[in-house]
Amino acid sequence: MSNSPWQRAAFSVGPLCMTAYGLIRLTDGEHGPGLAWSSGHLFFLAAVACFIPVVMGMRRTAAAGRGRPGRALAGAGAVTALLGIVCVVAQAVIDLVAGFLSEDREAMREIFRRVKSHAGVEPAVYTVGPLLFYVGLLLLMTQLAALRRIGAWRPLAVVAGIVATSVSLDLLPVAGLLFLLAFAPLGRLEEPDRRPLTATASPGR
């Protein structure tokens, strides 16, 4: 799926950074502002950044050897995920700036209220937009599973991680570990000295 060591490492580093963010968040009873809030969101930004090469690597493998419709479907999954990443990054940056500018939680709430008062910001950055990230990941994972390039259980692990975060943000460490289980081995599916996987690859990978 990927060529450089960094790209391969991103499949593990991204979920691990997500797990770290979730663990740091559990130590922050006030949920900002402060060191825990800022450091946690920096880990969150790192996690999201790692998913850019993850998405691109999955797109390449999902499109390999397929006709125009298959390549278009793989591209649609990647574009959807990348749009979601942009929205998530915007949310994380807003949270970081709010934490930096605020002396207490109430001051942060006031900044968030002002930001969300602008038309379109709340759905784009806080509700609908970030969901595109998960939708895109699932589109790509489902295609790879359907092509038997990964095990069918991996998309289910991603779904379980998404459900965990929707139930409670306190379950972010669990979601991060589920993502690690689903994504970590995928960075090794295509090494530089190996041929790309074909549709006959073992489904247990």
C-alpha cells in the first residue's frame, strides 16, 4: 500500500496517537484549558495527519488492477476521507487556539459559541464534516475487503471503533486500539521489493 518507511509507519502511528489523545483526555477532568488539553490535541492532530498517507495508500491498493468504475470508487472513498480530515483538522486547530486564549473553561465555551455562531461552521467542523473521515475510511476498507486484499473483519473493527467514540469520547483509547488492530498490518501489505497484492491475496491479512 505504501512505499516509504514513514508511509508504512503511519498505519500504526496514527491509531497510537489517537489512543494517546484519548488517554490524555481522561486525565483532564475540566477538559481544558491547560497542558492536558493542548498536548492531547497535538496528539490528535498528529493522528489525523498520519491518516493522510494511510488514505492514499489504501486508495492505491483499492484501485490497482481495476477498471475505470473501480478506480473511481476508490478515488471517491479517498476524497471523502480527505475532506473529513480537513474538517477534523479545523476542529482541532480551533480547540487548540481556544485553549491557548482562555484562562478557564467558561472562557473557552464563549469562544466556541462565537465560532459556532458563524453560518455553516458547526455542521462543517463539528457535526457533518468530521463524519466524512469515517465514511471515507469505511468505503476504502470495504472495497479492500470485497477484493479480498484484507480480511473481512478489519472493516468491522473500524466500525466498532467508530461506535465506541459515538457512545462516549471517554472510549477514545478503545477506539484507537481497535483502529490499530485494523490498520497496523496494512502498511506491510506492499513492500518495495514485492509485487502489489492481487485480488487472489489471502483474505486473512
